Amino acid sequence: MTVAPLRIVIAPDSFGGALDSVAVTDAIAAGWGRARPHDELLRAPMADGGEGTLAALQSALGERAELRSIDTVDPLGRPVEAGWLLLDDGQGAFVEMAAASGLHHLAADERTPANALAATTRGTGDLLRAALDAGVRRITLGLGGSATTDGGTGMLAALGVRFLDGDGRELPSGGGALARLKRIDHSGLDPRLADVELVVASDVTNTLCGARGAAATYGPQKGADPATVQELDAALAVFGDAIEHAAGRLVADLPGAGAAGGTAAALLGFTAAVVHPGVEVVAELTNLAEHLERAQLVITGEGRADEQTLSGKAAMGVATLARTRNAPVILLCGSLGPGAAALEASGAFAVVQPILDHPCDLAEAMAETERLLTNAAERMARSVEVGQSVTSA
């Protein structure tokens, strides 16, 4: 019996540490196509603004996104080439912070307390300046995956802001130096920033300082030991006070100000940036809602599905948009975590399906992610084929 082809949107997040969202999308499409080659598959890889977002946007937008690159510096000040996207016929830009300032630029043995204190966001500032040089009117900056806890001061320094100690000397790079900060001179801040729409894509709700601050929450993964976390937290508190004195803005206690090692605090303090959830930003840039209008089925995915999936992660963002268009959503995941039962109870997903096909440990599962995803998608497609056949009988 011949079954009717379906229009399917494939919009997964990355499987962290294994495959980015573009590769996940390709694996799902390959497996589905083996079982149902006549279905119309629309690939729309998703991301949340962090590492991998640039690649996802470039894949989803195709010729509408022009990849440009600059020579800049990584978090430790070493030369690195980093890319950004020119969008909307030259009117818009997407900058991924991780491209220049990401943790992936540091080898495991470089994630030390000393480097946690010294890491800089200057490369991100260079990327923003490149977008301004291109004459864009809108810049979207994706935060996440940074190796830095400098409060975004390296970024601002690249854009003309000076951070001075008690003797009027400019501070060296890094969050540790902010303990000696006495004055912020923002008179040289690139005036073009006032003329662009600046959107920050971030899902982080942490404040700049304190128990849920940038240093305490994310410092350890960047190499900070307990003493270094305390040092950075105290330095960021000094920075927050200096922002208030220089710009008259109370940003230290704002939810989200601690994103990307406090980079969001710098933007909220000295620009007109607005912060939006990363998944929503990516969905808007890729016109996901429009693609879902014609979808009869949606496939999303993430590495680990648990109760946190329902709290604004990419898969949930896709499901929310699909639900308003009455398209059922399949969630493929690497594993199920605590509270996963809530996913099916929520009604957001028609099926929640782990991809494992044999007992294995995490390392093996990650190494085999592409094969597992491809085979899981093929099995799911064959199940849909059976369902259509029964319905049509």
C-alpha cells in the first residue's frame, strides 16, 4: 500500500559534546530518508545563542547568510580567526561570542585558576566592531560557552571604553584585575552602538555576583578553584559598583546580568541592548514559525531530556511553536534524566524517544551518536509508515 508523503520539519538542538545541531539534523534526515524517501524534509537546526548557533544559522539561512571572518584574539590573547554572519542584505549581523571567546579555545590543561582570572572578551568586541564597520543596523549577539569572567570588560575595551585604577592607569585584561578598578571612562565608546538595534540572545538568569552569580555558577568549569571564585566574585562586585557610578545604571542584581561571565552586565550598563531568550531569537532569525505552518510532523532533539527541557530549552521552544500550529512533535534524545516523565505528561511532545539501541556507557554513546540518531530516525519513520498504512486500510 502506498502512503501519502509528509511535510516534516527537522529542528533539533545539538547533542552536547557529540554533534552540533547541523550534524544532528543531517543524521535524522538521513535515517528518515532511508525509510521514507518521498517525504518532504525541511532542515532547521536550532540553537540557544551559545556555541554552535552561528553554524546552525548559516545552515538554516543558506544564501541569506554571508559568513565573514576576522583576525582577533582568543580568551588568552592568542591570535585566532573568528567568524560572524552578515544577514538581511547587509542590514543585520549575528555574532557568536564563543567564536572568539569560547571555552573550546582552551585545552583541558589550560583551564586553570590563573587563566580564569586573566581570560578576556576582547575578541568578542572585535567581532562587534567588524559588524559595525560593515554598516549593519541590527546586531544579534549570542552569549554562552565563554571561557571568560571579565564582566565583558575586554569587549568594551575593544569598543573604546577604558578601565582605570587609582593612579589612572588602564587595567590589564581579565576579571581578576577588576578588583583594582576605580573608574570607567566610557567617553570613547564607539558611537555607532547608539545607532544600532542590539539584541542579546541568552537564557541565563544568574545575577552578576553572589551565590548565583557569574563566578560562583560558571567559574569552576572555566578553571576557577574555590579561592579564585571568591576573588572573581569580589572583583565583579567592584565592577558592578563602577557601572552604577559611571552610567547610573543598577545592573549587578538584574536577572541575566551574569550571563557569559558578566558580559551581559557590560552590555546592559553601557548600551541599549535588550535580552531575549536564545531559542526565541534563533527561531525568529530562521523564520521557524513560518516553516511550521506547513508542517505535518516536527522532529526535534537534544542530548539529554529531563525536567529542564520544559524550562525554555530549544526542544521545548520548537514544541511550543509547533503546538500552536497543531503539528505533532517527536523528541529524539540521547538519554532520559530526572523528571523525564513530565515531558510526556506536559503534552508538548507526541513521542519522547531515546536513541540508544544497546546497553553502553556515556563515552560509547557519544562516540556513536551519529549512527544511533540515524537508526533511531529510521525506526521512527517506519513506525509512522505502519501508522499511516493502518489508518488508510
